[in-house]
Amino acid sequence: DDFSRATLITETENYLHYEFTSLLFRFVDDVELYLDDQGLIQFRSASRVGNSDLGANRQRMNKVIQGLAK
């Protein structure tokens, strides 16, 4: 997944919302990160349309986790 196709929509002290646009079909996925009161990062990545994203959201989540682990 190419993070250069991400657009920051909302940013607050403990919340980020990005839109990711796919290269080929221009589908939009919503990605949200929320830092809760216990210091845990809640992560959501979901396609807006269709029944399958061919694993794109899981791959994106794994890349974010890898980046946070560094």
C-alpha cells in the first residue's frame, strides 16, 4: 500500500482520520487511529464499497504496526 495516496482528513490530540485512495480503481478506504485513555492505539481500516479489498486493509494495518514498533 502506498502511503503517499493518503489524505489527512481529521487530526485531534488523540485521533487521526485518513482517506487512502487506491491506485487503479480510485476506491477510498477510511483509516482511523485513536489513542484511548489507557494509552492503547485503536486502529480501524475499512473499505467504503465492495465486499472484498483483497487484503489491502490488513496489509495497511500490519505496515502501521511495524512502523509503530520501530
